[in-house]
Amino acid sequence: MMHEPMPLRCGLARLTAIRHGQSTANVLFEEAAETGYPAALLECGDAQVPLSDLGLLQARAAGRWLAALDPAHRPDLVVSSPYLRALQTWDGMTSHAREQGYTPPPAFVDERLRDREMGVLELLTPAAIRTRAPEEAARREQVGEWFYRPPGGESLADVTVRVRDFLTELRDGAPGQRVVLVAHDAVVTALRHALAGLGSPEPEAAPVANASVSGWEGDGTHLHLAEFGTTTHLKELARP
């Protein structure tokens, strides 16, 4: 007999997760997906990948969204991934929010919010993996994305383990607070799975757009999903 999932106990008032703005690696991956050809490798490691010009604009748009929040809904605590693209996103948000008359709290940095580590496949597009490591591309397809662990890297299930550990510490250290996280799509997906709790099924693939907002509302004991991957605040950027 199947049991209902046991949600993770977490007494935050609200948890909001913002994915970083578009990065230069995102641009290369999108181009590779459109053409089907491997993209040129970046000269930096994944942790040093910066925002693109559009990503910088998205960060400012997210800052406008932050400044427009009702004062009662603004964050008490902000925690960021240590990766450059996440830090640049928060810097852009903070800068624009200040221009709107609101100064957000400074961000803590926690390495458990880093992006999924891809090991020997770091910064390789799917097309490049099929060309350079076809056996890994085949194993990835066979195992499935949630459990596939590249050599020297992590599966999405692994990411969920460290995110769950982070949530436990956050629960104990910031009860009743409103918290904003600035991180990556893998982390946002892991948050959703971890908060669903013990016995929750492997989550279905759901895109987490750059600079999107996902939020959970607290009832004093658990957090309940209120929005996932919202991009309404980015509509101005889509206008010609």
C-alpha cells in the first residue's frame, strides 16, 4: 500500500527561490540545441560563468519585482549560491531595488546552493557529450536524468540530498522568517522535491526559466508551493 508523502517540517513564513539570470553558458547551450552541433567550450569553469547582457537586464527586472513587494512580504534573510552568475544576479537585483528606494539585506553565501556538478562533462552540451562521450550519453538516457550521475559529478537526487540538509539548517536557524534564495534550476527543482517530503515521487521535468520566481508559503509547520517558475516580472524584456 502506498503512503501519502510526509512533507518536510519547516516553519519559515515564506521561502522564495530565484534562478539566476541568463548566463553566457545558457546562450551557448541554446545555440547548440537549435543547430544540433557542439558549442565552443568556455574558457572558465562552471563556477565562474558570468551573466549575459540579457541576464544582467533580467537581474534588474527581478530587482524591480523585489522592490515592489509589500514591506510585510520582503525578505528577512537572503542566501545565494557561490557561483558568479548567482552573485551577479543578486548584485543586479540589489542595485535596482536601491534605485527604487528599498535596500535588501546582504546575502549569505552557501555552497550547498551551487549548481549541479557535472564532473568530466562540465559545460559540455548534450550534442558535445554525444560526440565526445557517446557511452555516457547512452547511460544518461538509460538511467534517466534524475538518477544519472556523470563521472565525478552529481545526479539530481544527489543535489536534493544537500539541499535537504540546507533546509534543515535553515529551518532551525530562521523560524518564522521570510527567506530568499538565489540559485540554479537544479536547486529549485531539488527544493520542490525536498519540501514535498519523505515518500514523494521523483518530480516530473519542469522548466525553471532564468530569473524566474518560485515560492512556498508557510503555515507555521510546513511550506506549501504557491508558484513555480513565474516570469511575469520579465515581460517588459520580451517587448520589441
